[in-house]
Amino acid sequence: MATKTAAPAGPDLPDRPVTEREARFSPGLRMLAAGIVGLLAGVALAVVASRQGHGAAVALVVLCVLIFIASALALAGLTPVVPGQARVVQLFGRYRGTIRDSGLQWVNPFTRRIAVSTRIRNQESAQAKVNDADGNPIEIAAVVVWQVADTARALYSVDDYTQFVTIQTETAVRHIASSYPYTSRREGELSLRDNAEEITSRLSAEIAARVALAGVRIIESRLTRLSYAPEIAQAMLRQQQANAVVGARQRIVEGAVGMVQLALQRLQDEDVVELDEERKASMVSNLLVVLCSEQATQPVVNTGTLYQ
């Protein structure tokens, strides 16, 4: 019997993903001092060699050249690391670690040191036009706060991690927008407008899952724009107004019915007047007209008996 295999949910990491580790480095101030001392010593030897005989001069010149080379290598290995920035150390195409300690550091002078910003960044997605779960076109945009957590993955797992975050953010925003309706019409249904906290938390989780390949950590995401598309905005506005009117009328009727029940109950409990069913119905009708009317009612004073 044939078996079905599930399609992969997204891009896969390489077979041997590169993850961040600390590089080997030494304090740079000592090497800076050693390099300066070496340069001064080389200059002094050059001056001394110019005053010596041929044989001694050649030996001193060779020693001077070696000292200059050693001093140059010592100075070439100096690497300044500023706060909010890391240095990825690469030797002959192989990853050798990351330096996160700020200050002047020294590493192998033959390595390549790539600067990677570890500062917190915020990025706003482009305004997208998407159909929500009900098929209504809406315009949506979001802002994402993120930070590089794994410098090795940011450099070696994707081509450009900044562009990768941008594209994956827009993809996640479109997916979230098409998964939920703009407004909920059923009890307990999540909607983009009425459940902002739940929607943004799910958006953050989806973006975090998508950009984990690039070693990026999502700190927060928020919707910055959410509205109906212009072609249906007026129609949806009228629908919202109608729903608001219906809801207000429902509240008014519920309150009026409660007040009528209270009035009848008080009249009966305090034995103010005894009403038959017909008079109760007339009283209920009059009270509902007074309480539910949008305009002030004009009372009619009955100067006769209750039944005339």
C-alpha cells in the first residue's frame, strides 16, 4: 500500500548548519604595544645597520625586516569591536567563531573579520492588499522588532538576512490576514479587528518560526494598518452602521422590557391599582412606545375613568 509523505512546511537548514560559537582572541592593547615597540626597534636597527660594516649591516637589515614583518602582523590582527556589534572570524573560508566582547581585540591576522550588527531593529512591512477569511479585500501592514541572535546563521544560512526578514515578514502578514476575518460574525471567532492581542501574538510566533533559519530573534510585532480596501470601504461602513443601530435598538428594547416588568411588579406588590389583562397590555404598549421612541412623546391626559 502506498504511503503519502507530507510536504515540507518551509525551507530546511543545511545538513550541517553552522551555529555561533566564541572565537579565540586576545586582548588587543598588549599586541598594540608590542607592535609599536617592534616598529621602533626596527627603526633603531636600521639606523645602527647604516653605521656598520657590510657583513654586520646585512645581518642587521635581515633582522630589521623580520621585526617589521612581525610588527605588521601584530598590528594587522587588531580588531576593534564596538558595543552593539559582533565580529565573525573567517579563516580561508571556514568559520572560526564570533567575537562579541567590545573593545580592542587581537585575532589571527590572516583571518577575515566580518562586522554584524546585533542592535535591536524595527522594520515596517509594505502595505499589502489581501483577502481576509471571508473574501473581503483589506489593507494591512505590520512593524516587527527583531535582533540577530546567531551571527553565524545570519551570515552563512541565508544570502542577505535583512532582506530575508523583510520578505518573510510580508509573507507572514499576508498569511495571517487571509486566515482570519476582518470582523467576527460568530461567537468565539477570532477576528483581525476585535482580537488584536491574539492576532499579534500569533503573527510574532509565525514570523519567529520563519526567520529562525537566519538566526534572528523576534522581539515584538504589531499591526500598524488594518482597514478595508477603498472599493468596499463605503459598503462595509454602512454594514457596520446598520449593525450598530441594530445593537443599540436591542439594548433599548431589553432595557424597556425590564422597566415595564419592574413597573407592573411594583404596582402589584404595593396594591396601587388592579389591572386586568387588557389594561396591562395597554400599559405595556404605552410604556414601550415612550421608552423606545427616538423622539419625545406627547402625553394624553385621561380625565375620565380608567375604562373611558
